[in-house]
Amino acid sequence: MSAPDLAQLWSSHAPPGYTCPFCGLARGDVEDPKNRCELSDLVYQDTDLMVFMACDGFGPHEGHAMISPVQHREALYDLDDELLGKIAIMSREVSKAMKLAWDPEGTSVRQHNEPAGNQHVWHYHLHVFPRYADDMLYRQVRHPVDVEVRAEKALQLRAALEQVLAGGS
């Protein structure tokens, strides 16, 4: 028995006419009224990846970041090994930057695929969270984070990530 073709198991969940907010952010265009991203959310971008502050927070501690491919890929299933490896390495570097920027008690990463997997934006993204003993992260409801708070967090994390990527920590 041969393995099923992934194309038979997986199809896009983006609705017709979907305007991807993360593609807009990657292009530097966040003018679409449905796009909650702001240019000030961007922490890092190269030809393959971008790191940016999430629009929503969970629990009493803001500051979680997301790592996403610059090129549109909807889900984990769409990533080649090289890109997935770059995302994994960046998740470690962003976690170290969070430790340097805010000294959380720990960090967590998580990622969602498809509606039943709790995916809400149809562009792959890996969440990286600073963690605290009292955060109750997995028991909190999403809430909007003000643009100014996200911009401040992006500046802090950008400085720390630059230091981490330069080999400083």
C-alpha cells in the first residue's frame, strides 16, 4: 500500500478573494482595512523569513512574536525542508532574544494548521511566546494589543534579535 498523495489530503482553506495580511506586511503594504498588521510590528526580515509582533495577546503578558515565510505558504504542509529548518533556527534565535529583551521565565512555540487546528490566517506562522509562571497561556482568550505596545515590543525585540544574530548571546 502506497502513501497517499498530500495533494489529496490537503487543500487551501483561504476563502475566495483572500487578501493575505502577512504577504502585505512582507511587501510593506498594510493599507488593506482587514489587515491588522502594522509596519512597526516588523522585527526582522530577510529574503526568506520575517519576524513580527502578533496583533493579539494571550493572558497578562504581551510580546509574543511570529515567524513566517516571506513567500506565501499556507500551512506546515507547504514548507520544504530547507525553509522549515530556517524557521526552526529562527525560533531558537527569537527565543534567545526574548530572554535577552525581557528575561521571561521561559519560552514556548506553537503553530496551527487548518481551521480545526486553530489556524486563523492562511499564511504559515510560528508563534514564539515569552512565558511566565502566572501567564495561564493555554487558558486565555485572545485579545487585541494596541499598535503602540506592539511597536515598542518590536523595537525591543529587534535590538535583542540583532544582537543574537550577530552572535552576542
